[in-house]
Amino acid sequence: MRIYNEYGRRDNMYKARIKILVQALGREAFLEKVNAEFAAMDRSRYRLPAEVVDAIRARFGAPAFETLADGSEALAAQCRADREFAVWVGTNTHPHKQPGYCSLTVSCKPAGGIPGDATAEQMDLLADLADQYSFGELRITHMQNVVLGHVRQDRLFDIWQVLQANGLGTANVGLLTDIIACPGLDYCSLANARSIPIAQKLSARFADNTLQQEIGQLRLNISGCINACGHHHAGNIGILGVDKRGEEAFQITLGGSTGDDASVGQILGSAMSEDETVDAIARIIDTYLVRRNPGERFIETCRRLGAAPFKDAAYATV
Ligand code: SF4
């Protein structure tokens, strides 16, 4: 913060970001200044008393888990009996270190809906579900979904039914329609283009869950301007809203990833209209489905083939 205050561009709202400063100074010079600042600090002043540390630690203790047997077999039987439930368990639940428990992600991305939106009634419901099933704990994720962190496996079916009945049961976590979108021009004064309508069109276009399962893991992120609040550059497919001679338009980026093998997406080509972009992405997906090797995720196919075949597909009819 001190280095930023001294050298950063607080005088210019468009340049008031630490990434701008890192680029201006260079990575090494920036690191040198930060490290020198750390070295000059008297850090003993910031050491917390042991009782304060203990009090903080106590707030992060594990919930009062029940001693349960592993519920995987019973859950598998429920999944065999209800295919829709099985699909949801496959995409939206995650292992837990405590036997008999799991965590689950509630998707706030219904088909054709606004990514990350929830009504007041849905938020009340999620709070009640957290109280009833997850030790009063829920978390909002940067993927714009909600996680119930500690749920008994033998309660999953009940919870799923409640979620289904209230528009929160979409089985798409980690799939194509689990889109991150910033508020864009609908709500943000810095935007070049609207992020939400194009997200809704893509969500409706790929609503078929069987198709999404077939496509597999794919992250699609949308930002309404270069400030990148929707992390478009980190999406396997990214969409960036730009201003093209006074009209809203969209650039597609390809190859971004936030995994251990993180990478920044590269711009495919010139910007297109909203509908052209949706069609281009459909052709990019088709190219992946035709060209992928068995078991290969979208990002892996992109890396193996490079951008060329996807670019050809994207601009095939534009
Ligand atoms: S990326 Fe741009 S349009 Fe989207 S919320 Fe951030 S500043 Fe606003």
C-alpha cells in the first residue's frame, strides 16, 4: 500500500490500479521496493498477543460434526434410483474430510438466467438451509455461486428437492453455463458493453444438460470492459466488451486458465456483435467436440491445437 501510494496513479481513475504500477515500474523494480519496505518495518509492533491469536483461532474451529459412517454407498443407491439427482450430485457436490459429509455448490446460474442473481426469497431459503443442514455456514464464491460447506450425505436428496423446487437446482457447476459475468453496461458506469444479455443468450443456447456434460469442464467468463472484473482473461473462453465506433461489441479470448497451469487468454481476432459472438462460440465448441482426443478437456485441446482452428471457426461466417 505504501509503495502504491508513493508511485501509483491515484490521480487518474483509469490508471488507479496496482497492475498499472507493476507494468510502469517493471516486475523486478516493484518487488525491490516492496521488499525494501518490508525489510525496513519493525514487525514486532504487529505481533498479536497470544490470547488474541487463541480467540481468533477458536472462531475457525471445525463444526460439531456427528460421527457418521461413510454414506457413499447409500448415496450411490439414491443416484441409481434418480438420474437427475445423480447428475446434480456429480457436478455440484464435493468430497469432505469428515466421513458421512460433503460440501455442495448451489448454482445461481439457471438456464437463460442472470449469472449470480438470487431473489430475496432464494437468499432467505439459502440461509435457512445453511442453518438446518450446514452448521449455519454458507459461502459466496467468486464463481457467483453459494457453497454449503458441511452437509450430511444422507440429507442431500432432501436438500436437492428443496433447491429444485426453488429454481436453485441447476446441475452445471464447472460446466459451460456456469458463467461468470460482471454487471456490465446494465449497472456499471465504466462499461463498454452489456455482459448480462450475452451471458443469458449463451446460457439459453447451451441449456441442454446432456450437451453440457458431453462438453465437460469449461470456464466461460465475461467482462464488460478491460478492467476485467469478470476475469474474462482467465476463462478458457473469455468475452470482453469493447466499444466499436460507438457500438457495443465483443472480443473473444481463448486459452485462459486459473489452474496450477495458469495462463492468460489470447484475443482471437476483431470484435463482433452480440449475436455473432454467441454463434462464434457455438462454432468454437463444435470445433472442440470434433477435434478433441478422448478424455481431453477444452483447455487441453486449445493448448494442443493452438488458436488457429478455433479462430477459423469463430470467423467462418462473419
Ligand atoms: S469489468 Fe468493466 S464493466 Fe465490468 S464491472 Fe468491471 S469496470 Fe464495470
